[in-house]
Amino acid sequence: MSGVFLKDFENFASTATADSPDWLEPIRRTAMDRFARTGFPTARDEEWRFTPLAPIVRRSWRAAAGANEDLTPAQVDPFVFGHPEWCRLVFVNGEHVPGLSFAGSLPDGVIATSLSEVLRNGGDLLQRHFARYARIEENPFTALNTALFRDGGLVHVPAGVDLSLPINLVFLTTREADGTVIHPRNLIVVERNARASVIESYVTLAPGARYWTNPVTEVWTGANTWVEHTRIQRESEAAYHVATTQAEVSRDSHYRSFSMAMGAALARHNLNARLADQYAEALLYGLYITHGEQLVDNHTVLYHDHPNGHSWEVYKGILDGRSRAVFNGKVLVKPEAQKTDAKQTNRNLVLSDFAKVDTKPQLEIFADDVKCTHGATVGQLDEVALFYARSRGLAAEEARRLLTYAFAAEVIEEVALAPVRTELNRLLLERLDEVK
Amino acid sequence: MLEIKDLYASAGTKEILKGISLKVNPGEIHAIMGPNGSGKSTLAQVLAGHPAFEVTRGQVLFEGQNLLDLQPEERAQAGIFLAFQYPVELPGITNAYFLRAAYNEMRKARGQEEVDPMDFLDLLEEKLKVVDWGPEIMQRPVNAGFSGGEKKRNEILQLAVLEPKLAILDETDSGLDIDALRTVAEGVNRLRHPDKAFIIITHYQRLLNYIVPDYVHVLSSGRVVMSGGKDLALELEAKGYEWVDAQAEALAR
């Protein structure tokens, strides 16, 4: 199987070098070698036990088509999350389309651009950070992305800058994506004392298209930063989405992630946050809403590498039909990471008798003076709460809808930026109408 | 207004109500007292339509219609309100949203138009005074993180907004300090009206110092064993529920 990608890689390497800086070539080649050796994970691999990769592995995927179609902003706007005045970079079938993007009014020194642009024009920011955090040894999909990525977003917020509006990275697919694989690559760098909000969304204009998105996003934060990273996955329900997000959280920094998964036949998101210095804090929130035969898999890892780290994680899921959810929350506390405070919760609301959840906390604690807790629930709507709502005049169906909404809204409430929260709420209501 | 005739109800295989009869007219306040396990709360929940209880015998008429045929929401829309003994927390739904949704359901049932959020806020301003609250409370999730007293006050606020014909207060006084008790009682007193009736369920006589009932009924083992005027509550307080049990036994023999 990896032979197909190897051939792709050789084709790609021969055409792409003109645009590529020298330092990148060996990184790509090492990554390709790595993937060629390991191939895809199998069901014997503990990390992938519940994730049936056969539909991805068995198919042969063409390289992404790029933005061949002429799309107008009017066609695209309804699929773009958020407000029109937010800075946005739009990628169609993996390729940046300046005509659909919008610079917005960013503070001086802030960069929001495409990787293709950066690769053409140089600059050492990318070189300083690229592939330093999302390691190819840890995940064959990351290796493949590193070898084959063509485009993606680069966000750089210089020291002390307060980004009041979010930066929106939008990855759109069209009918032409059918049968192809896209490897978006993003890098978000927030320097010390800066505040930033970045939204990454994956959305399709072609609901039946079968394609595969394999994104990797690296986030690096300097000391005393505040970063909110929102991720919205609304791929075609026939598509596959296997993603890795790797965040490095520095001293006194606050990294806050909200990850919403609604699309794809199979969606896997690896979210790894490393508390890379003392007094770092990571808050990971997640929401998945599935129906039909969908499978959504969230694997998170919190690396508590230093003392006085704080992590807080809440993932919630609503499952209908024969859909499945997997949640695996790993918390690794190193011996030196004393005074670690980590709490993890996964709650699932199952609306059908045929939906299934595999949830597993995985705490590996090597320090003795720590506070680490976890909890997981899988259940139905609370009968007493339903009665309470009905006793106030709400019809049974309406009461059910309201409580389902409330279950999910509770985690959206944790999103810090109010306009983002409002948009997420709207998306949630739309989705609940689809599911029920 | 409400007529309960020989009502029997069970939870699973356990029979809890064993032949209750009671008549409530508009404008009246009835207190229902009794020891723990006597069936007071079950009666309240059966009237509101709690699905955990099954009515095995008897009849309940509300304004002439058979109440037991109605779904819980239909009973609410018909004008019955139950203030819960343990109000339910609904994290993720603001008080404002929930209350407006409920209010609009009532209006729809009466063939009236729904009100929009702005008009509803105006209406609320008036109602919040009943429980001596500011508007901040409306942006908090329903009962989530509320103290015991706040939850009970929230029930009274809902009562004030929904304006039912018959309000059933299920141990609204339990766990309240004296200030909260007074606020709740004053709220209820402000809502008294010749067209409206109240059933106040309580374990203690204390609340009845503030809300003076027209009738007091004492429940024991799922039956009404005594009925009387407001003085019965005082007598009960003085003599204790052992006295009731003795009377009940005498009645059974």
C-alpha cells in the first residue's frame, strides 16, 4: 500500500522542489522513508484498536485535485464558519485560494498566510518550528502528511499582540475531491505575552463525496500566552478524516481547545498537548454528534512534563443511529511533574439502542504529589429532567430536544470568545435537526 | 376545580396511595401534612403526571375533565403547576430560555401568540419582584449550582410567570432558612387569587404560619386520616405524628 504513496512522493518531489526550500527536502524524505517502513497502523496496534482503517488502507487515493473549480465567495460563504469580517484563509481541495480569502484587519506584525506562499518566499519561521512538535515517529499519518503536504495555514502572532478577532482557516472540499487525499498542514505560532484565537474548519460543498483528509496542525506558544484553538470537522459523511493536532504550551501559558466533530464516515482526531514548562495550562473541550453509520474517534494525550501544570478536559458526545464513538484520554505525568492537577471527563448521550461508545481513560502517573481524576458516562436523557420540562408545559419531543441541546450547549459554553460561541451554538442547533 | 375520588397509585409493585379523596374549590388553600412515607409527595407527582407512578383505581377531575387521561405537558397547559420538592438542574439551558419556552407553550395552549424575548423580559421584571430577585438570575442555567433556597425561589418564580389555576407546592419549605421561607411564603401570598387554588404539601407546621390554609388534611399510609381547619396544623405540631398514627389505627379498627 505504501508503494502508491512512494510513487506519489517521487512524482511530487520532482515537481515540488523548485518551490521548496532546501531544508525541507530531507525532512520530507525522512518522513516518507518512515511511512514506507511502517505502513498504516493495524488493528493490532493498541492506539488504533477501535478505529477500522480498512476503508482508507484498501483504497488507492489520488493526490488532491487542488482548486480547479471556479468558486465565487457567494457559493462558499454559507459554508464558512463565523463572521465575514474575520480574517480567513480558504483552501479548496487542499489549495489556497486568495480570491476566496479575506485579510481582515489584523494588528501590525500578525501573519496569516498560506504555507505554499511561505515555501515560495522563504522566511525562517517555518523552519524554526516545522515538524518539531508533531513527530513522524509517533504516527504514520503524521509521517505521510509531512512527506506530502502542499498547503495549509500559517499563523504568527508576535510578542505582546492581542488578537481580538479570530483567524479562520477554512478547508473546503468540492465534488472534485472525490477519490483524492488531501494533506493540509498548519502551523500556529503565538509568541510570549500574546493572545490569539484560531479556528480551523473542515467542511464540504459535496455531501456525498468520498475523499480523505489527513491534516496535521502544530501549535507553539511562548511564555504567558493565551490561545483559543477551535476546530470544526464537518466533512462529507462519506469521507475520511484522520487528523493530528500537537500543541506545545509554555510557562504560564493557557491553551484552550474546542473540537467539534460532526462529519465524515470515519473521523479520528489525535489531540496532543504538552505542558512544556511550569504553570502551563491546557483545557481541552470536545463535542461530537453522530448518526447513521458514522464513527468518531477522539484520542487525546496530555503530557504533564513539568511541575504545577493544570489540565482540564471535557468531551461530550451525542450518538444516534448505528454510529460509534471512541474516546481515549491519556494523561502522562512525569516523575518531576509534582503538583499536577488534571481532570478528565467523557460523557455520552446515546439516543438509539444501536449506537455504541468505547471510552477509556488512561492515566500514567509517575509523580506522587498530584491530583488526577477521570470519569466517563454513557447514558440516556434523564427521565426526571424530562418530566420536569414536561411539567412546565413542554411537549415530550420538545423536552427531549431541549435537554439534548442543553447537554451539548454546556460544553460550548466553555468557549471563551462570545462570537465563536454564538456561531457554534447555531451550528449545534442545525446539526441536532439533522440528527433527529 | 379539583376532585380526587378514591385514588390508588403504585410505584412498581408498591402501593402508595390507598384511596384518597379530596375536593378543592377556586380560591382555597389546602395544606396536606403527614409523616415521611405517608404518600404526600406521591400524591403531588401523580397529579402532575409523573410516569414512575401508576394509578390503579379512582378518578381525578380537573375543571370537569379527566386529568389522568392527560400527558404531563397537557396538565401543565390545562393550568396545573407542581413546585418540585427537588427542583431539577438543567445545565446548558438559561433560566430565561426555559421560562420563556414554558410560558409560550402555555400561551399556545390558550390560543395566544408567542412572545418574543424582549417582551418576555418586560414581563419578567414584574415577576422577579415576587421573589425579590434581580434580572441576573435569568442568565444562569436552570437551577444548576443554585443553593437549596434559590432552587425553591426559582420554583415560585416559575409559578408566578406561568400563572396556573392550581399550584401544588411539594415541601417547598423543606431545607429553607427562615428568610428564604418568608420570601417563598410572601411570593405565594402575592399570587393568591379568588380564581386560583393552592395545595401546600408540608411536613412541618412552620410554613403555615406564613401561608394560612383554609383546610388541613393529614395523610398516613396513603389515606387521608384527618381533615380540619387551620387549627389542625397547630394541634398536629403539638401532639406529633404519633397521635395521627394512633388515630389512623383506631380508624382502621
